[in-house]
Amino acid sequence: MEYRCVDRGSKKCPCHLTTSGLCYTCSTLRTGECGCSTQWTGSCPYSEFSMNAGRPQPMPMLMPAEVVYQKNYSGKLTVVRLEVPAGFAQQCHRLGSYIMAQVMGYMVPLSVLHSSYAVEKRRFLIGPRPYIEVAVQPIGLKTMQLANPLSKFWNIQGPFYSGLQTAGRIDTSKPMLVIAKGTALAPFLNVARVLAGENPEKINLFIDDDKITSEFISDYVSKIGTRFNYINLSEDMETALAMLDMYDQIMFLASPYYTNQVIRKLRGNGKLVRSRVEAVQAIGKCLVVANHANMCCGLGICGSCSHTDKDGTTVKECKCMEGGIFQ
Ligand code: FES
């Protein structure tokens, strides 16, 4: 199957995978033979690699970011605001963007909930300094440490853009069904205004408020102007599945347990494929799904997100994107 690397053509390309012959989007780097059609007009990882004297681009740097604000929502979730350079905050204002936060020597992927960069005002040094916000659910050692109010600086890496599959196919002029559970709502909220455009009514949003609070909803959801309803996926998944037929664009943000039920329903044959990349490729509609399950390094190194597809290709879901990035 054909796959597109989320970093192809970006300043991260060519990455360290090229030196091991593991760049699955460039067959020249992998096998020595070009597999691109003569019509291809995009960037060429092999040319970039050659022009860079046969070296990959440096690994993304860890950057210290000051925690300038924290809000705890009834112990279920903590929103952390990190002061970052304006360029970084601007790059985070993309659908599916996430950062890696280093804690206890491990990296934790966190979706960007909100980013503010207000370039115009900053030119005159007024207004808030650029920042991003992430939502942390303190459920394990790493997340409890991150949500600790005594953490004054984080080391972060990013942004990365593979937080959602099929995001690049979204057509903002068409209606969209959005179903989200808990903090998986974050990527939608980050760019909700862009998706809603001048007509927020075209988005039909259903929220499962498990592990988020009404205060969080009034702080982040009520402001975007999109109508929304509540749904309890663990009790009423049938209602969610029934709504899928009514839309050509669906954003479903929940754990793999629920996502797999959606994929099964839309594929119609009850079979599951091994990855979300293959699954969304085989569905006739634009189905945007969360890509966070098994994400660990985000760089294509650790292999925790990888699987072998039916053609024997190793697919790393932190790198492979269906439909590109939503611009
Ligand atoms: S998350 Fe490590 S290889 Fe994808």
C-alpha cells in the first residue's frame, strides 16, 4: 500500500530513518530505485538527503517551557499553560498537533488544546505572551508528575502533526459530525473556530463528558459557538453508530475500543485491519480518528506504534498519514 510520511517536505525531512533505509515513502532511499511517477511535483527526500551531504536533519531538540498557569478540574484533569516562542505556538495551531513532554526520562505525547500567538499585538509588546495549553489526566506516575502544581518548567519537543488520521481531507465547507470522549476532544478544540468557519451550525458535536467536567466544557467548548449535545458512549454506542450514515465527514475522537467499532461499521464487512491508516484508506467517507494509541516517541524510532500491513510493509503510525495535514 502507498503511505505518505507526515514529515515529507517539512524541515524534519530527511529524518534519521533514511540512514537505515527505513524511509518508507522514498523507495530510492530504501531500495535504490525511484518509485515516483513522472508526474510527481512534490519534494524529493532523496534530493534533500543528497543536498544535505548524505545526512539526516538533526533530531528535534528538547526545549524548556515555563508553566505560567495551571487549572485543576476537580482532580480529573489539569490544564497546563506553557509559555513558548510565537513561532512554536503558531505551528501548534494545526489540527492534530501534539507535543512530547519529558518526565522522569520518558516522553509523554500531549495534544495541543489551545495555542495563542497574537503576532500583531506582540509586535507592540502588548497582550499575553505566546503560549500553548495542554490537558493532562493525572492517572499514572508520569501524568501525575506533569500535573503537579510544583512543576515550574517542562522540557518539551515538537510540534508533531500525526495526532489524527485523515485530517488533511477535511472540507470545511461541508457538514461534519464530531463525536469526542473526554480529553480526546482537545485536537478539535484547538482549531474548532477554523473548522467552524462562518457557519458553526454545520458542525454537529457530541461530547462524552467522562473524565472532563462541566467547568472545563464551559471554559473551552461553550465559547466556540458550535451546538453540542452529550452522549455516553459506554452506554449508548448504538446511537453514535446510527448517526454515521448521515454524514460524509466524521471526526471520531475516542479510545481504540470505540474507534474500532466505528471502523467496523463503516467498512461494512465486520473485519478489522491492523492499523487506523489502512482502515481509513478503505473507507469511502472522510473519517478522522485519533492516532494516539501506542504513540511513544513520535519519531519512528521505538516501534511501539508500528505494525506490518498485508503487503509486508512496516507502517509506523506516528509517521504515516492518510490524507496529509489539515492546512
Ligand atoms: S511512536 Fe515510536 S515509532 Fe512511532
